[in-house]
Amino acid sequence: MGATEVKKELKYKYGIEIPYQIVYNGTKRASDKLFGKWSDSFNWLYRFKVEIELRSPGTVVEIDTITDEDGKVRFSRFFCAFKASIDGFVNGCRPYISVDSTALNGTWNSHMPTALALDGHNWMFPVAFGFFNSETKDNWVWFMEQLRKSIGPMEKLAICTDACKGLESAVKIVFPQAEMRECFRHLMENMKKYYNGDVYGKNMWLAARAYSAHKFKFFFDKVLAASPDVQKWLTEHHPFLWARTSRGLGHLNISSGHPNQAEVTKVYKDEEVRRHVVKRIKKSNVQVGRKKANKDAAGDEAVTPRTRRALAREAAAKARRDVEEAELKATTARQAAEAAAREKIEATRNELSATHAREDVREALALEVDVLETTKARRNLFSEDELQIEPVKKMTPRKKKLAKKVRKNWELKMNRNIAFILLRA
């Protein structure tokens, strides 16, 4: 509890208001009496080192100091790797270490570097930690040297770092044979400074998380289509492995191992990865973090509760995938049936339309024939050769002109009627 919280608590409980400086001095004096002075805590580091080495033989604790101009010895940096962590990493974890540091914003403003591994269940496994004042190349080289002294030489080792140049240089110096991997989040933070847009943020993450090469290519090609110089920038500034499809030492591609060791995952169904199953026999020496098997249990092999939970999650995920596949198949079949029904209805509709069109044509032709016959018959009424009535013996010129005009008007009217009937048909 800080001075501000103590001040608020005093006002709330006792109704008194004390100045901040008085509260701060009082809390500092109480802390010094309870826990000792902060400046004296550095002197206890060597007692801590001796006690840890006495209680846990094999633990690596290193303290580095510097001497100032006045001849006083000052604390510089610290490293600690417990024996249990070292044995657990060497005997039960993958050959993979992730190294990074976090800033400490307390009384002593410095950094806390850590080295983490992954166990058989894909959980974080602490290996080592330390303290130094800043992330310089010299401090990182010292930390990585202590780490190498703790875990010993390893022929196959993958180390993942952030975008810190000092750390990358230290890894190359201390672990030259190690496979270098890079934190993708730090890569994206640097990439945002030069390339902005959803096409980069969305597709780069999908490409990094893809397990299959063709999926990685599918998403990464979208990034290159938006900006072709991304590949050149990645090669110059982030040359280490950052995608799951990079078939290096860190990729999970081993199917099984010794019964006493973690069974490494293998990729199946293009995107899914099995959970690691840790097997342990009765006389196994690798029993870090596991309870002893029940003596009354049948057989020599025992499955831990964590493994049972992992298997249950895997079975549940498989059941969900089966249900999704069945639903997808049913949906596809239903859509195919609907499409076939629509095609059949359309074909029937087209056939009916064609039948109706043929019938309309027949009716129109019959009507046209009737109209033509009627017109011909009516024309004959006004023919000079075939008159139905007996003409007058002698027609005047005026009557001849009137008869010709009447016949012409009748023909025009009949032609208009025929055209109208044909258009309606």
C-alpha cells in the first residue's frame, strides 16, 4: 500500500487528513522496520546465493558488481536458474527458449530478463531470470553466457527473441549454432511504422499462424499484392523465422518419442494440431510437476489429470469438427436439391411458354386467313365484273367517281383492321 492509499484510508476510517509528505515518511519508516532498509537489501544477495545453493545444489546464481570512482562496490546485474528448472528443461521440454525482458518502474529502475521454454502441454516453463540496469549488448551477452553455463551445450536449440538488436547480437555470439526465431508481435509493431492498412494487419497475422505452406502463400500474396517491397523490408530488417510454416527446429513435426518423454505434435487435417500427451511409467525418472501414480492402479502406465483434460478437449474438438462437417454436407445437399428443383421448374415454364406461343401463332394464322377471305369476298361486291346487284344501265361520271371513292375507303378500313388483329395476335 502506497502513501496515497494510506492517506485515503486514514481519512475514511478516522476522519483525519494528514499531508502527503508526513504519510510518506511514516510509511517509509514502518517499511524499514518491517523489511529493512532498501539500500541494505543488496548486501543480502550473497546470503541469498549461499542459501539457495545449500538448499538446491546445482542451482546457478551469479552476482556481478562494479567499483565506482570512490572505491565502493556497487551492484550491477544478477542471474538465477534453479536446479529444478534446469532439469525440467533439459529432460522434459522442447529445445526452444524465448528470451525477453520487462521494465521495472519501482525504486530501482532497471530491467528483468527472463528465459522461458514450452513443456509437453504447450505451457510456459520458466528456465532462468535476472536483473540488469538496461538492455545493452554487454548485459545481454553476460545473461546469455550464464544461461549457456546453466543448460550446457546443446546441438539443437531454437531461440526466439524480440526486435532488440543487442539481444540478437548476444544470441549470435553465445549460441552461434542455435536457430534464430523472432517474436511476430514485435515484428508487426515495427511494420506498422512503414505499412498501414487492414490488408497488412489481417493477412500478416493469418500468414504467420498458418500451418500449411499453401495457406501461408495465399495470405502473404495478398500482402505482396498491396506492396511488393514488403519482402525486401522483411529480408533486411527481420531475417529470422517468424511463421509457423518455416520448417525449422521449432516446428512440431515429430510423431512420437520415448514413453518417458513428451509426445510431440504432428500436423493433421491441414490446420489442426494435436495436444501433446505426456506418458509416464511407474519407474520413470522424469516426474517433475506430476503426482505419483496410485500403487493400486492396474498396469505400469498412468495418465495424469492434465493429460486426461487434454484428451477430453481433443475429443470435444473432434466432435465439434464432425458436427460442423455433417452440417456442411447437409447444407450442400439441400442447396443442390433446391437448385435442381429450380431448374426443373424453369424448364417446365419454358415448355409451357413455347406451347402457348405455338397456339397463339396458329390462332393468328387462322384469323388472318379468315380476314383475307372476308376481304376478298367483300372486294368482289364492288368488282365491276362480279357485281351482286344489277348495275344501272348508264352511270354518270359523278356516280362512277363516288363509287370508286367508296371502294377505296372500304379497302383502307379493312387493311387497318387486319393489321390491328395481327398485332394483337
